[in-house]
Amino acid sequence: MNKWRLGTYAFVFAIFSFSLRATELPASLQVVLISKILSFEHSSSHKKQVSIFVLGSPKIYQAFNKLKIKNYGEISINQLEIGASLPKKSFNIIYVGDETKIEAAVRYAAQNNALLVAPNTQWVKKGITVAIGTKDGRPHFYINLATSAASGLKWDQKILKVAEIY
């Protein structure tokens, strides 16, 4: 095999691998995984109902709404809202779909003991509490322990063993 062809294959493989890592999971899968991970956070696991605010992601809002209507998943949603800016009142979960809102969302989470969730794993380094991405082609959780602590969240050791921690 000549060097050009080998180089081309390597380049295509690298692009394909990067795109797999950078790919956002479908909204319906994200909301189911969010409902599952809540059972591993001590304060959330005891709540019968949760309130969710979606910041800048209509597809996620629609997926949560379907989850709410069908009453499927690990959580029961008593309040679901969407907006372009953070809410004035307290919500248990804030789904952050807009990178420009991360800093304000981190402050909100600390003041309201809220769980911040996002689709971009790199945002965990910026303060998002939990991101849902892929690792080796499978869904994977990424958790920021500093933001968790600042928001009063405590994770079960079972999830900490399998998640990537920041």
C-alpha cells in the first residue's frame, strides 16, 4: 500500500473518530440517561418529582415533554419550562444548551442547589455538573465534582466509578 493511500486512510479514520466523539446524542436518549443518572445523586434520588428548565435547546425540551406525558423513565416531572435565559425561580435541573450561559448557570446552580446538564463534554471543564457524551461509541457520563459540591450534590460511588471525573 503506498504512503499516500495509507495517509488518506489515517486521515479519514481520524476525522471519523473525532466526529464520533463530538457527536451529540439524540435528544430522546439524553433525557432518558438524565433520568437514570438522577438515581445516583443522593438528594435527587429521594425526590418523587423534579422540576426541569431547558436553556436554549428546543429538541431537549420536546424530548422531556414526551417523557413527562408518557410518564416514562426514572423521574416524574412536575414542572418543565424552556427559555433563552435562566429562570428567576428555582429548578432542580437546568439543561444548558447554550455555551454562552455556562458561567451564569454555574452561579445559579450554586444558589439553587441545581444540577446542570449539557450535551457537550468539554463544558464540564467550564463548570457544567454533568455532560452526556460518548466514549468508545457508547454513551458516557462526565461529572464535575467541584460544581457538584458547590451545588450541594453528592454522587453515589457506583456512578463515580464509571463516569469521567473533573
